[in-house]
Amino acid sequence: MNDLSSMTRPVASPIDFRQLARGLGTVINYGAGDVVFREGDNPNYAYIILKGAVEVSSHDKVIERITEGRAFGIVSMIDGKQRSATAKAMEASEIALLDARQFRFMVETTPNFVWYVLAEIVDRLRATNSAL
């Protein structure tokens, strides 16, 4: 009998892509309260937090607080649709911005970056569901 529910699933340890993002992307410093992007903005970049924290909200409801080493803005980068949320720095933050070319380069050439991206998307989906 094949019981897939009893199988253990491998859990990947988080990989820190901050150094790669720092070297490849454009690093911007945001002050506490600075808006990184707003709902409805065009998806010019994906973001990786090098230092600090960002709050993501939609329709004035907080969805998630994202911290160092985590990414945000990925879904819009992938589907090309306008931002569905607003991202605001919660403290002084250093953030690497990756444009579409740089993001695609990381996906195509960096081992495990796709898994990192998928994990971030799943985390965002779960956070959004919890906020509803």
C-alpha cells in the first residue's frame, strides 16, 4: 500500500541571497515610513531586504512584516501585473532592487534561487490568507 501521507518531505534550509542581490541589483536606503511601492504601481523591480524590515499591506490591512534576507514584489515581477499591495519600510532599511533582466538572470543561473522564490510566494500566499 502506498501511503504518501506518511512520507517525510524534505525541508530546505533558507539560503541567504543578500550578497548576490547586493552585487547584482541596485541598493537603495529607505527611511522608516518610506513607501517602497504602492498598490497599482507598475512592477519595475523585485526586492530583497539586505537590512531592516518592510510592512506589506493591501486595502489598508497589514498582510505581513518582511525582514532581512527575505524578498517581496516577486509575484508582480513574474506576472507583469500592477502591484496588489503597498510596501513600506518599518525602520531604516537597505534594499536591493532587481529589475526584470537581473531577476531572470538569477532564476536562470543561480542554483536554488527558484526554490527561494517559490518559498517566498508560498509564504506570501499563507500570510494573505491569514490576514483575510
